[in-house]
Amino acid sequence: MTRLVAGANAPDIILPAVDGSTFKMADYLGKRVILTFFRFSSCPFCNIRINRLVKRWNEFSTDTVMVGVFDAKIGELTKRMKKHNAPFTIVADESYEHFERNSVAKSLGRFLIGALRSPLTFMQATLKGYFPLTLSIGKLSIIPVDILIDEQGKVVRAHYCKDTVDHIPIDELIAFSKGQ
């Protein structure tokens, strides 16, 4: 598959959410959507990112739609995400289908660069109790993707992260949520 680019249609995603609902991207036409392909449910970098988003959620536009997609089984993901009490949608791609369809990369080298580049982030995550509970190279090597989608269902920006901690800055996500 090819990477998403600005102007492309939003990914057609239908996945189970940790709140028991089913997320359908098509239901959010007319709204701005922030979509992130995270890694696995116990990923320290993913969990600290969600923690930081939750802490700043009050700065986002009140009608912001944010969706975090994880390579995980729904039961395990639901258990892991309880501690966040996230005010946005978190879904499980149990078959890894949507990761593949949207060209989410795997790279052990880029995973290692992210780990070495951000020891402070890893330490903060560890102190909050976010431990990587997998030794699967397949899961460890997933590199996140942040996608901004406009009201017409078109990709505004697809940020294929350089490593495991390279996301669109939260300030930019907030600005996007407000139409800036």
C-alpha cells in the first residue's frame, strides 16, 4: 500500500472501541478528525503520549474527534487504557489490517533510535507505570503515524513518524482542532 498524502480520502476505518462502541470513520464526515496509529497497548511512548493529550484535552476544540488505533486485542486494550480515562476514542485493530492498509511502517532501527533519542520520555513513562509488556519484535518495531482529516473527509496532513516518539506536536493538534 502507499502512504496517505494530503488530499487523499480519510481511511475507511470500522473498529471496536474500548468504551464498547464501534468507531466508524464515515460517521465523522463534517468534523475535523485527529487519527493516530499507535503501537501496542503497553507501549510506554504511546501511553505517555495519551497521558499528555488527556492532560491538555481542555485546550482542544469541544467538538474534536480524536482516535487512537492500537495493534491489540480489544480486551487487553480496554484493560490497559482504563487508567487514562481518555475523553477521546481508542480502538483496537486486532488483525493489523488498517495498519497495513495505511502503510504504517515497521523498523527495528527506528524503534531503537526513538528509544535512544528520548530517555527522559521513557523514564517519565516508566515512572507512571507504563512498561512494555511485549518482546515481540513485530510490535516493538511499529512506527506511529498521525493523520489530520478535515470536515470533507480529506487528509490535510499525514505524518509518518521518523521514530517512536516523533509525533505532530500537541500544540499543532490543538490548532488544527480549532480550524487554524
